[in-house]
Amino acid sequence: ELREAVTKLLTVTSNELAGKHLVITAGPTREAIDPVRYLSNHSSGRMGFALATAAQRMGAHVTLVAGPCQLPTPAGVTRIDVVSAEQMNTAVMGVIAEADIFIGCAAVADYRPTHVADNKIKKDNDAMHIALVKNPDILANVAALAKAPFTIGFAAETNDVAHYAQDKLQRKKLNMIAANDVSDTNIGFNSEDNAMLLFWRDTNNTVQQQALARASKSAIAQQILQQAAKLLSNNQ
Amino acid sequence: ELREAVTKLLTVTSNELAGKHLVITAGPTREAIDPVRYLSNHSSGRMGFALATAAQRMGAHVTLVAGPCQLPTPAGVTRIDVVSAEQMNTAVMGVIAEADIFIGCAAVADYRPTHVADNKIKKDNDAMHIALVKNPDILANVAALAKAPFTIGFAAETNDVAHYAQDKLQRKKLNMIAANDVSDTNIGFNSEDNAMLLFWRDTNNTVQQQALARASKSAIAQQILQQAAKLLSNNQ
């Protein structure tokens, strides 16, 4: 908390993102199995909320599309609360036309149950199974738009972090990806800290990278946004 | 919050549970699929925490075994944090020998994935399925102990509430069950309020019932504990 207070004092509001509209997703999604059971992903929402806070301080107009997480809405930020991946996709698509930058920071569930039971499922069997279908890929959907914003993805990996992140950058046609190793309990998920590997494609379409050393999520957020603002101004 | 403050003022600490040891479970459990994905149940933990708070005020020594929920530990209560149903079962079994009353208020996941992947599962298929096995039934395990405490269960149902609750009371050999209709969004889950149907077996093994009208979870908690204290003193 001391560090957070110092960070706040050192954070001068800048205008690096003045006039830009950012759409940021944060938190997990929950995919209903029945009215009481669901599938989800670990995510406190802190990294996405830190990005929203930092972007607003850098002069941006920020729309934060948040899955279920118990965090206060950052000052000056427009928040849309959703539960499932389909709801998040609909909310993002409803606001994306105005966006200059899209940051997909939410831990979106890749799959949802094929069938959602209206009533609590009564199961007396020793075993059961849940059939799942793929959820919409919000990040790929945004990057594939005819007028796609500058699109930043996140990759939470437990192994071969750099490999998977670069693959995702190319495959989903992202402008930038921030990757971290969630198997390291000092960073990620419910931690206050994070450490990231940033990858982006330069004007020659060559992949560049930068390591962001362990720091508070708000300091990491600021570095990601500064790099994005630089690339965005190069592209224009 | 005003109502909560008034409730607090009107709550005189009593000694109806003086010298009694209560073990209470609260919140959901999370069942890992891999390091980032899990299965869970909706539960804010509020009802279980309200029971712990009320029991402590009524003079009891309280051990609260809590699944993942973001609630402060009630004053004077011993808290054990767990994640999965198996961890909750182990924690309960470790303290149950001293208990006079056990309240299973947690929304324990009935099933867990058969196999937990060490690394994040990479899935490129349009469909997948998760195989599940049954979790330990903590409530039934406690009620089946040779020296079972007075055992209170909860039933969160979406339909045929009274039917399922009475069936659970008999089948799991509980002393009392508190049932609510979680399809009513005014009560249960993330609501501050609750309304309950209480069922118990009297000294002639006949099922008796009492409806607890909609009230704050702390008022409902107090009524459940008063009824339990009365039955417990009748049994002795």
C-alpha cells in the first residue's frame, strides 16, 4: 500500500493518450452449467483495472467491460458489467466502432457448456461429464474487423510463455501481446505485482520484444500503454 | 446498511450457545481443471459468515471453514481457508471431534474433474468435454460419524424446495435442514437478504417445519441458531 501510494504520487497525469478511446476487458467470465454451477478462470481483474486507471490518467476515454470481480470502478472510467463470454463479446462489439485501442485483458473462458440446465441438475451418479462448445474469440473478432483498432492481447501461460505468446500475436493478427507466466505465484492472478514480456510487430512486420521487470500492476500498465501510444503514433 | 446497523444494536449478546463448539462451512469450493480453469458454485459466503458471527455472539466457540470468498473474518472466530471440496473435507474432519454443532452452509461442488492438468490445456477443438468424479459428501460424512455433532444442512434449490429439503434431511441423516429457493433473486447468493424453510426431526423422529420470513442474513442466522440451541438442549 505504501508502494501504491508512492506510485500514485509519482504518476503525473500525461496526455499521451489524449483524445483516444480505449476499450478494455478485465476479470474472468463465468459460463453457467445450471443456476448454481459454473465454469470459470482464475482472474482477480486487477491487471485490467490497472490498465483502465492508467489509460484514464494518460488522457484517454476508457470503456471497461468487466467480468465478475469485486473491484471498484476507476475514477472517470465507463464500466459495463458482464458475466459470460458471449455477453462480453456483445458488449465489446457494441462499443468497438469508436475505439482506437482495444485491450483484451479478461481471462475469457474458451468453452461453455453446450446445454445450460434451467433447474439445478440432480446427479446421483458417481461420475458425469460436461459437454462444452467453443466461446466466441473476442480478441480475434476485434482484430479481424475491417476497421480494427490497435489491438493488444494478453497471454497467461504456465509453460513456453514466449513461444505461445508470439504464436498468438501472429495467429490472431494482434498489434501487441503482453505475456506472463502464471505458474509463478509471485506475479499474476491475485498478486499485486506482475512481470511481462511484451511482443509487437514493427512497421516492417518484424516481431520486437521488451521485458517488463517485476513491478506493481499499475507500473506495468503504464509501460504497456506508453509502448502502445508510441506504436500507434508511428502507425499514423 | 441502516438495517444492518439497527440489527447490530438490537442484537444483545446472549449465552444460548455458551460452551458449545460450532464448526461452520461457508462459501463455494473451486475444483481445478488446470492451473487457470476451474468449476465452482455461486456462493458469496455471506450466509455462513452471518451464522459464524451470530454463533460467536451467542457465546459459542466457532471454527469457520471457508472456501474462496472475499469476506472479513468475524471477530472472535477461528477461520480455516480452503479451495477445493477435498480440502474442505480434510479441514472439517480435522476439527469435527470437538464440535457440538456442525453447520454445512458451503456450496460444495458435487463433482471435480477426474484429471487435473499440470499445464494450461491447449484446445483447438470446437468441442470438448470434461470428465468428472464425485466429491466427498462432507455433510453426510459428518452426520455418519459415531459421535456425530448436531448436524445442520442447507439446501439451495431452484424448484420443489420443500420436497428436496425433506429428502436430504432423511437421506443424509441430518438433525436440521434450512432450505431456500435460489431462483428468487431477492434472496440467496449475492443478496443481503434470505428467506428459509427450516425442517427438523423432533424427539419422535417426526419432521417439523418453520418458515423464516425474508429478513437480513444475520437475522435469519440468529433464528436458525436459536432453533438449533433449543433442539440440542431437548436432546440432552
